[in-house]
Amino acid sequence: MVRPALLFLVLFLFAGVASPQEQHHIFRIPFQTVNGLLLLDMKLNGKTAVMVLDTGSTETLFRTGGVIVLELEPGHTTGVAARSMSNLGVSRMMSFGKSFPGVDGILGEDVLRQFSAVRIDYRNHVVELESAR
């Protein structure tokens, strides 16, 4: 016969253990800072790309619009329908291109909100995207 106190203790100990469905996974994307901007070193559509992290942008912009696939780590991807950077307007696009010639696009809120948390780790130069599995 199980004592009520022992049963309570067992239930209490296992109450804080997350089930596999509740476990989180953290993707780490390296970045560098240039003129106060966070430039993410990413892989998009199978190719290396540099994206500006812009938490104020509601949408992702890419040199060419359309669906882009972001590789968070080998075997883990997420997709987003990106607008073309030409949507910035000709004068703004030319200014942006001159200021940041190696930048391929802007990563916006539409990608960030796919994750339960977004953290910027300045010490280790990584952006952490936390995803509930």
C-alpha cells in the first residue's frame, strides 16, 4: 500500500518535468555588428547570406522576393514569403545598398514571431531563437 505522503512526493517531483512535447530547442545564429546593426550570417535557399536583424520591420525583405528557406541548423529550416527589397523604393534601396553592400536582406518580425523567444547574446555574438518542439 502506497502512503499518501509518498505519493504526493512522487507527484510533486515529476510535476516540474516537461514532457517531450513541451521541451524547447534553441537555434543559435552568429552575428556581427556594423554601424549599430546586427548582421546575421545565415544560409538562405541553400546559399550563404547576410541579413540585417530588424525587430521593427513587420516583414522580411530579400534581394529577390518570394518564398525563402532559412536554414537554422543542418536539418532544421523555416520558410517565409519575403518581399523584394526593391519595395523600399529606388532612392532608399540605392542608399541602403551603398551603406551595406554585402547585405542580402532584412529579417523581420514575420520570421521572429515563429519562435517563443528571441534573445541577443552580445557576449557570444549569437542571436538565439527558441522554439517549442
